[in-house]
Amino acid sequence: MDNQSVILAVANPPGSATRGIVRASGTDACRVLADAMDSSCHGANDVRARRRGVHVVSLLAPSIRALAIVMPGPASATGEDCAEIHTVGNPYVLERIIEAVITRSGGAARRAYPGEFSVRAVMSGRIGIASAERVAASIMAETDADLAAASMLQTGAVEQSTARDADEIATLLALVEAGIDFTDQDDVVAIARPQLLRRVCSVRDGIRARCAVAAGAESAQRAARVVLTGKPNTGKSSLFNALLGQTRTVESAQSGTTRDAIEHACTLPGGTEVIMVDAPGIEDAVHEVDVLMQARAHEAINRADVIIRCSAADDKDPGAMVETHSTTTRQATTIYVRTKCDIVNVSTTTNSHATIATSAHTGAGIPDLRNAIARAVSKHGPRNSHEFMLGVARLALLKEAANALDEVVIIDAPELVAAALRTALDRLGEVAGAIPPDDVLGRLFSSFCIGK
């Protein structure tokens, strides 16, 4: 991992804004930024001298005035010297600033990789792995509930329980090594294997239990996905817009208008937040674009927590689609809906399935459907806050520790037992606060965006 270069990134979301930020971090960050400023401006000298504070500067390319904020290390976000240029939020201007800084740096500066600012903060000890995982979860959040869940990652409970496990394994390792080093001395009593296995299994089982709780974190850390599916031209897009209370997708009587899975956050009765998905209509693929549409539709269905199976009120065979396309890889709840009921009156049963009659035009049945979706989402059970206490990095470390303890159970050689205990102790120590290995860091920070 390259920790020597000065890293640069635009710290704004994509698009234009009133203000734009170019962020830099590295031992030589202040000098690199100062080289891209007009040296006749007093603020540029303050930046070069690493004077903490906000300074007015003049940039050389583009030739504009800006503010420079200097945050010398180690009292900075990354533990290194950090500096930012604040100027207009024009993406073109920000890009020109970065290019100018890199060009004038003499090879000392480069663009940051995703998550690299947070990597450096972890490596310098400015933040722990739990804080980094909270940043990652915040980046991936789709709703307010997801943001609240992300905040739960910052907790000391995991570190405390893991520290207790590490202390127990350290004790066991000391006893095993004592048996190896002083096996010829009668006054040194090494731990008996039955006792060793009992204590090792107790720690391992506790770790496995915590990992099992976190196994559902992928679905728990996001809002439930509610997917509208059915044949083409069944009024899915109109129903989608009616459920959202706004026009999000194109409504047309022409078949095949929806060619991709359209997603939008939606708040249901009781404040439940979900991701509503309008999937392409299910039909036999004829052209290449049809194949892609069907792939999108089935991908959306396979990721669904709740499936809204739509059929038009005038459909003579509404059950055909239900029977043919009912497979999903999740334990999704299915709600059957008849659309366009302002045109044709329908029965509330279809092939023995209870249905909800709706009309996107008149609004009939929409409140009932929203309530039904809220009930279906609630059947998945309330979110357990413990599920948010483990992120990908710490979960991987705990699994490695448990795997190492499995080896203790199946091997007899004391030297190999000690080696496995050392591995488990290293992994537990990393969860309890030490810096995790590069491969685990890579798994975590690959989900970050540039500039974080």
C-alpha cells in the first residue's frame, strides 16, 4: 500500500454545487498545494508553512481566488498533513485544480483510490475499524433507517466481548507453550487436553454465535425491497407512481415502456421505509433488448423481500404469470394485485389467492395496498441492533479466528496447537482494536467512494 504519495480527490458529490472541495492528504500535502498557488499571495506562504487555519489564496490554474484550509498532522482526519481548497462547485474547475496540482507536484501527488483517506486514518490510528465500517455503511445507505443502522456500527460491545475472548486465548496459549518449553520439568503443569478443548470450544462457539447473528446483516442493513412485477402493460408503472405519490416512471398504454428496474425510496404507513422497484414486464424474449429486460426483471425479483404480482382487471388469465414466474432466491412475501379496476370490476380472489383491487387513476385500493406492504415488511421481524455491530472487516476477522480454533480441536501436536492459538489471538486482537491486515482492509474499503 502506497502511503508516501500525496493523495487528491474532489470531496463533493457528482454534479455542480455552490461550493467545491479538493482534498489532499500526505506528508507533503501543504507543499504540493502551495506549488499550485500564486506565491505572491500571502496565503500561499501560510499553506507552505503548514500554518493551521483558513487562508485566502490565488490559484494558478485556473486563475481564481479560493480558500485553503490547513490541518497539520497528526491532529488531522488522516493523521497526516491534510489540506483542502474550497472554491466554486463547478466540476470542470475542480478537475482542472487537481490536474494542475498533480502536474506541478513533480510526481509527489496522485489521485486517491476509493476509501484511501479512511485507510490512512485507520493506519495512523486516528479512527478504529468500527468507525471506518460506519463510514462504509453510511455510503451504502439508501434510506434514513439505513443511516440509523450505520450509526450502530460504532459501538464498544464487539471490542469488549472480543477482548475477553482474546484474554482467554492468550491464557490458553501461555499454558500450551509452557507445556512445550518445560515438558521435562515435573513442577510445571501444562493444561490437560480435555480442559483445553473445553475452553477453546467455549470461545469458538461464542464467536460463531456472534457471526451467525451478523449473517443477516446484508438484508438488515438495507431497506426492504418491494418489487412490482407482472406481464407487460398491466399498469405497474402507474401503480408504482401512485404508491410513491409522485411521477417517477413513464406511464404509457404501449407495451414494454419500462425497460429497466426503476428504484425509489418510499415511506409506508407507520414510517416504514422501503425501496420500491418497478421491474420490466415478464414475457417471452424475442429481441436482444428483450433478453436484457427479462434479466433485469428476474434479478429484481430474486432480490425482493416483498413481491407485488400485478395483473390487469381485464386479463383473462392472470394466474399464468404467477405460476410461471414464482421463483425467488429469497423468502419473499407475495401480494397479489389487480390493476385498472376503474375500468373493469373484478373479484377479490384469483386462483385461490386473495387480491387487492386497485386503480392508479382514481386512487382506489392504494391505501389498502400500502398498508398490506407495511404488514408484509413487518413480518420479517424487527431489526436487531446487534446485527449492525459487525461489519465486513470485523466479521471476516472473527471467522478467521473461529477457523483457527477449529484447527486446535482437530490437531494433537502441541506446536501446531500453539500456532493455531496464535493465529486466533492475532485475529481477535485486530477486532479488539489493532490494525487489521491489508486483505481485510481491502475488502472493507473497496465499497468506499473517492474522497472518503
